Amino acid sequence: MFFWIVQRDLLLAMRRRSDVLTTLFFFVIVVSLFPLSVGPEMNMLRMMAPGVVWVAALLASMLSLGRLFSNDYLDGTLEQMLLSSQSLSILVLGKALAHWLVTGVPLVLMAPVLGIQYDLPVDALFVLTTSLLLGTPVLSLIGAIGAALTLGLRGGGVLVSLLVLPLYIPVLIFGAGSVEADMAGLDYDAHLSLLGAFLLVSIVFAPWAAASSLRVSME
Amino acid sequence: MAINWYKYASPASFYSLAGRMIPFFAILAFGLLVAGLYIGFFVAPTDFQQGEAYRIIFIHVPAAWMSMFLYVVMALWAGIGLAFNTRLSSMMATAIAPTGAMFTFVALWTGSLWGKPMWGTWWVWDARLTSELILLFLYIGFMSLQAAIDDPRRADKAGAIIALVGVINIPIIYFSVQWWNTLHQGASVSVTQAPTMASTMLTGMMVMVFAAWMYAIAVILKRVRVIILERERHTAWVSELNERGAL
């Protein structure tokens, strides 16, 4: 069931490839806007890079949350999934994984390129990519709760940002913090370990919370 | 004497109970407020480091404490409402949110007013200020989610889930902000007060905390009465009240 959901969502995403690319280009454009607004001094850009890339990743991941459940909700598939005898939490976990594969992984792959734009040293690029690799699944999982709660509401897109962004803060702090620690010559293991801890906790709890949110929204 | 507590889980009977409790808490809040402000402004000595400006503590600390306390109480009521499907508990949670957000805002506002004479700046990205700001965001998220949902039962449950997710996240957010702050080597100023405080200052502050608490109870009961009336307007007991001219 789990793999079936992942496979199905990936297939649907591949049928509509422009959606995936929109998120990715949003990420690239937001990151590229910063040098234009604050000026091209390399020293400052290098200092800002981790924060800018992470905030852009947060926004990009959040903007694509609407697609997580809404298409299935509109064509009635979601109702059938709720009626099925399978565990809804597993199903939500599958959908979150598919969401991460479609939106998170491209961001992770694109991040080193954007880091080069900001003149990050090579080992910082490595830390940036690793932190995004650990952090973006957490964004998809927490975002699933917000997406489930705002399902079918008017103005849901803006509302989901109010709900989800405050909850993203710890991920942002340690994600950007790991790269900054590395550039300051400090140890970044602790940051990455904490990101890993967030990932494990959210794998356990977020699908469950999102599943009950879906039940609330669909009744 | 055994009191049937479940009786007051019904909005109809709680409505009249709340009506009788409001004057009690309102008078208590007013009395404590007058006493607390008197101690704060006339009895408590001038601080030798901070001068007169420290007196904002009598508003600031109660507001900050209440803002955090009310979020936990709100999540508690919301959780009870979600678990036992009791309508009144969810109404309590909805009624608490605006008061909690108000106290959070007051804490931030007075904090920045205090910061200006003490540290020479309105705002520092100190761990406590930052987490208080995030608390305000959480309150706003809760209220806007409930406002966006038309069906009150769905609004209750959705709000309960986000409140509970928030309450689990608060310690995580608090510690991550604290570590973030120390990692950044922080601003050179700290909010931490001198550990010793004149006992009259402490008395004044505690009296003000109780005043804020009683005020919160009175206002929340008032608001929950309005919410009960709004939700129950089609029921027989409300129209009965209306006929008697008791609304």
C-alpha cells in the first residue's frame, strides 16, 4: 500500500512535470533575487548564503503543499482512501514521501549550484546539501499536517503558511546553523544530528497528526 | 455534598454558572490591579541600576507569564474537546486564544519599551524575545485557522490539532532559539535580571500576576458566554432566555 501510494503520486507528478519545475524555478529565482537586492559584495553574500538558501527552500516546499492532498480531495480519491481498511497514517506517510521526492529532492540537488553562485567553499556546499537532505523531508511531513487541516478552505494557501512556517523554525535554525558553523570552522555534527532527530520524530508523529487532521477535514 | 460536575459540561448550565462567576473574578481582578499598581508605583523602591524605568516589570512579567500559561491551558481544553468530544471544552479553547494573543502582544510591546532605556534598542534577537514572537505567530495561526472554517465542529477539531502540535513544538522552538542565540554569540545584552530583587518588588509583581490571571478568567468567561449564545442560538433554552428578556 505504502509503495503503491508513492508510485502512484510519482506517476501523477511525472504526468504533470511543469508543477515540479515551477517549484524548482521558484526556489532558484528567490535565491537569485537576494544578490540583486542587497548588492554583489562576495563577503556579505557568503555570510548570507545558508540563510537565504534555507528560507527559499522553506518557501518553495510550503508553496507546493497545496498539491499534496487537494487533487485527490477534488476528484474524490481521498474519500476512498479514508474508507479503505489500510492505515491512514501509512498512506499519509507515503504521500509525504512522494511530495518530498518531487519537491524536496530537486531542491537538494539544485542547492550546490546556488551555493556556488554565493561563492561558498566546497565543504560548506557539502554541509548545505546534507542539511537540506535531512531537513526537507521534515518540511514535507510537518507541511502535511497544515495541508490536511486547510483542505478545501477558501484562502487555504495563505493560511497554510501561517500554520506551518512557525513550526518550520527549528529546522531552519539548525539547517542554516550547520552551514554557518562549518564556515566558522566549528563542528557541525550536532546540528546535523538534531536535524536527524527532528526527521525521526516527525516520521513517527506527523503522519498520525496529519491523518487525524484529514479525518477532521473530511467528515 | 457531591457536585455533579458533568452538569456544567452542558453549555446551557455553564452559561448561567459563568454569568454568576464573572462579577466575582472581575472584582477580584480590579482589586488586585489597584493594589498591585499601588505597590508597584508608590511602595516599591527605585532600582539603583535601572532607575524608575524598571517599573514596567509590573506589567511586562505578568503579561509574559500569562501568554505562555494561557497557550498551555488553551491546548489542554482543546485536547479535552478533541478526546471527549465535549463542545464546551472547545469553546473554552476558542475563547482563550484572543486573550492569550493580547497578553503576548503586551509582553512584546512592554518588553521593547523597556529595552529602549535599558539596552538602547527597541528590539534584540534575544532567545526569550524571539520565542515570545513565535508564540504570537502560533496564536495567530490558531485563530486564523478557526476563523477560516465555517463549520464550528470542524473548526474546533482542526484548532485542537494545531494547538496540540504547537504545544509539543513550544519546548523544541524555545530550546532551538536559545541555542541559535548562543551560537550567534548573541547580542551583548541579556534580559536576565539581577537575581536578587527587593521583596516589595516581588510582592508587587506577584499581585499583578494574580490580577492578570483573574482578569483573564473574567474575560474568557465573558467571551465563552458569547460563543455559547452564538452556537446555541437555535436551541430552546436560548429562546426562553430571550423571551424572559434575560439576554
